[in-house]
Amino acid sequence: MADAHAAPSRQQAAARCTFDGLQPVLLTISGLGIQPNRSALDPKRDIMLAAQGYQFDAAWACGRDAINSLAQSTLSSRIEYDEQTHGLRGPLLETVLQAAGLDIAKALAEHHWITLQGIDGYRVQMPLAQALRWRYLLTTQMDEQALPLGGLGPLWAMYDPQPLNELADLPEKKRFAQAVWGLYYIQISGDQPKA
Ligand SMILES: Nc1nc2c(c(=O)[nH]1)N[C@H]1C(S)=C(S)[C@@H](COP(=O)(O)O)O[C@H]1N2
Ligand SMILES: [Mo]
């Protein structure tokens, strides 16, 4: 699954993922195979991560410029909120995981799991293989407008349910249960995590 874009994306994102204090971190990724650029979760500062039961010794974190520096993809999908078709844009989940140093082929071979955590406490857990097959887009824009915090953003983990067999029989509103708005944290684990 690793592609030709992996190496430049990784360098670019890593270079731009310096903590100069000017850009808030939008996304933190921890777990097996992630190449960290920040230290352990500090329960006195990482308040929401701690409140939602997480802990880690190290993690990769990045701001908006790093996300926007990655190869961008688009997705045109009906969305359940207004039942209209919209154009979504952002990097693929796979691209972001590569930027965070994950060796995708190795993680797949080892049957790793992924957790997608939203700011409101909602989370989705599935095998990494499924998440990549679903081609999650870490959506930053809808119809050329940045997704706001307090709305669906700043990151919305969205997929196109249309080609996915396991979702095809569900009523439209039920097809988006695994699309996490307000995504701010991703965890990679070796086994199915505790729900
Ligand atoms: N962050 C977050 N994402 C979420 C949810 C949620 O409660 N919080 N609900 C999920 C479910 S079950 C569905 S059907 C769709 C739409 O739910 P919503 O109206 O709560 O956004 O978003 C999904 N993503
Ligand atoms: Mo739902």
C-alpha cells in the first residue's frame, strides 16, 4: 500500500511539524509504529486525552500547515446532514499515517487496529486494514470552505459509503456511523482495543 508519495510527504510533514507555539496541534497520533515528535501524555496539560482515558509515552502531533502540506485527495459524497452531494478535500488517512512514520505494510501484516477519536468523546475502532480499504479522507474542507471547530471540523474522518459492500444495504443515515467529526486523536494498537 505504500506509494511513491510516502517519502516526500513524510519529510514535508516532519519538517513542518515543529512546535513553534504559533499553530495549535490539530491531530495527535500515538501507538505502534508511529515515529514520535512529542513526549508523553501529560495529564495536567493533555486534559481531554486524559479525560477520555488515553495515555502514551510519545506521539506524533501536527498542525494545520503540516496536514495541508500532504498530498490532497477529494471525495464527492452525499452527506447525511443535508442529504446533498458535497465536495470534500483533505489528505487520505493512509497519507497521514505515513507522514507519522507508520510502515503501512508492516502494520497491515501485523493486523493492527485503529481508533479514531472525536473531541466530543465519540470514537470508532476497526482493523487498520478496514480503515484503509474504506479510504478514509481526513477532510479539512467541504465545498472549498474549511471545516470549523464546533462544526464538523477541523478534521472529519469521512469515507464514501457507495462502493463499500458492508454499508450498501444500510439506510442512508446509517452509513455514516463510522465517520468521526471533530477528529483530534488517532491510536494504532496491536490488538482490538477495549471499547
Ligand atoms: N464526533 C462524532 N462523530 C460522529 C458521531 C458523534 O456523535 N460524534 N455520531 C456518528 C453517528 S452514529 C452518525 S449516524 C453520524 C451522524 O451523527 P451526528 O448527527 O451525531 O453527527 O456521525 C457519526 N460521527
Ligand atoms: Mo448514528
